Amino acid sequence: MKTRARKATIIDATSLLNNQKHHPTPRPGRAFGASRLPQTFQTVIDPNKHPTQPWRDLPPATGAAPFRLSLDSVLSNDAMNSIETSGTMVFHSVGDTGGVNTPSQIENVASYMEMDFGTPDVTTHPSFFYHLGDVVYYDGELDNYYPEFYEPYMNYPAPIMAIPGNHDGDVDPQTGESSLEGFVRNFCSQAPTHTPEGHDAPRTTMTQPYVYWTLLTPLVTIVGLYSNCPEGGQLSQAQIDWFELELKLAPNDRALIVAVHHPIYSAYGSKPGSQHLKGVLEQASASAGRVPELVLSGHVHNYQRFQGSLNGQAVPMIVAGAGGYNPALHTLSKVFHSGKLPIQMAGGDGILENFCDNQHGYLRITVTKKKIQCDYVAVPDPGSTKKGAPGIFDSLTIKTNY
């Protein structure tokens, strides 16, 4: 599909921040690749208007290179047999869940995620929850793991895996904890165990081999990056080299997803897309000769779906960071609400296809050999008078045909 972009409208940081309290009516979902002529906007930020976080050195690896975890080491034989027999695997994904002020939103989203296990057909039950980072605010403190992670997911029945976000890696000097200390203890354990910060929660630690790592499943390979603390993300050369090799060696008979906390594209002014990460993905894809079917991110506390590109190939890129952080969500400028979707992001090749910035929610992703189905489930607020199951706000189908 060829489109002709209109002249870009440049939105400065002041106008964006002055419009944060605008709450629109949710837009209905629309199929990926809609043919409507995209408008063009650009977000320009003033670095002095929001705090910056420094680079934090990574902790030692807890597992052996090349840092891969096979799903069959986490799920039961029956669960793995169900995936193999049905040819279908479902998983949850969202980021930025830590309920730092109150647990109301994270517990609300978690309760709706638990509803996905209530159907009689077990093949539709999620096999795991892949967290997109910022599990614990503000600085990944060990003391906050119980109220912000273990307690809200006390009744969530599936394993929870994660990549770290910038807040997971930042440091509170008052605690004396090192960067990612809490994340490593609770997600990168060498064997499942109960940590003191888990208190009475039945959930054991996850056994990821490192803070950047690859999940191997029968139907999809998920390569998870750690984009550190600075705004826009930052990767060491060692991680970039590892990433290129993981793309090259990823099984070619199944889909490939890349997860990274900082987004490649974003329409939220003070947390824009990252040209640095875009360049890393472009170079790695070119070097490996493999382009992922999907890129997942968090960091911005809302839902945004983009049509992006890597090495000339169209790649959908989703921001899903409305998992439960309080207080309010990140509301896009009303310029985006008044414009007609899709919207071409000036200064780059990203096209904003859809967004939801006034409801928390989560992704439910269904993978087969032929397709990846991504549904964003927007949930009613805890105080809402709405009853019944949450609605699917937006859907994306990616054809794979492996």
C-alpha cells in the first residue's frame, strides 16, 4: 500500500503537556494496514521538562550464555502437550504494572486477566504472562515486590516472566540495593524458590538466565532486550552482539517476537520513540537476515499500535504500558484525538494505527503456525458501573504461515 503523507504538524512539548487531561471516547478497533490516508504529526520534547535517568551497569549473569529459557522447563508436560496437540498458544503481555500509589488499578487489571482462565476450553487459557518491564516502582526496591507484584498476582494461575524496565533498574540510594537486584532475585533465580519479599505468596521465583534473554516455545521465539534506564533506551555493545546472534539463530520454522521496554515509536510527547533502538533493530535484522513479525514495548502508560518498518519490511509495533501503574494514564495530545487515523509520525516511518489512553488493559496474544492474533483488552476502571466481561478495544492479525 502506498500512501501520500500530508505536511507535518510539529507539536512541541508544552502543548503536549498542557493537553494531558483530555479524555476522549475510545476509538473502535480497526484492522492493521487500513487504507485511509495517514496524517502526519511530530512530537518534539524539551529534555529539561522531565528528569533523566543515568546508565546503570548490568549485574553478573545468573545463567549460561546464550541466555535461553525453554518453555518446557517452566510448564508441565500436560500443558506442553496441549500446545503441541492444539497447535495454539495463548499468552498475556503488558508492562508498567507496579501500583506504587494504590493497588486498585493493577489488581483490577489482574482480576480481568484471571477471567481468561475461566473458559472450559483449556487451549484458550494463557500459558504465561510476559511482562514488558517496570514491575516495581520507583527503583525496583525489594520491599515493594510484595505490594506491587506478589500480592496483586496472588491468584494469577500461570507463570510470569519479564524483561526489566527503567524503574526496575534504577537505584534508590537509601536502600543500598544495586541496580536490578530485586529483579534478578525474583526473575533470574537459578532454581524456583520463595524469596523473603514474597512473604505468603505461593508464587516462586522465575528462572530466567539473565536480564536480557530468549524464550523458546513450540510456536514462537521471544527475544527480550533490556534497554536500561536512560530515556530512549540504551544497549551495550555486548547485548547488541548477542541480539544479532539470537536473531540469526532463531528457529526459522516459527514466528519471532522482540520485546523491549522503551518503545521504538510513541506519540506521547515526553516519552517519544527511540531512534537509537530503531537503529539497533535495523542493524541486527540486516546482519541476521531475519526480521521479527512483531515488536512489543511498554514504558508509555497507555496503548498504541504502529505500523513500523525494519529493513523495508512492514512490522507492527505495539506499546502496551497500561497494566496498572497509578495515577493517571499518559494521555496523548488532543491533536491526535482530533486527527483521523492512521497518522504518519513525522521524522520517521511509523504510522499510528490506533490507541487507547483512557483505560487500563492488557494484551492477549494467540499464536499458531499461520498467524499471531493480538487483542488489546481494555478493562473498566475499578469504580466503573459497567458490568460483565471487558471488551476487546483493538485487534491485530499478523499472518505468518510457518
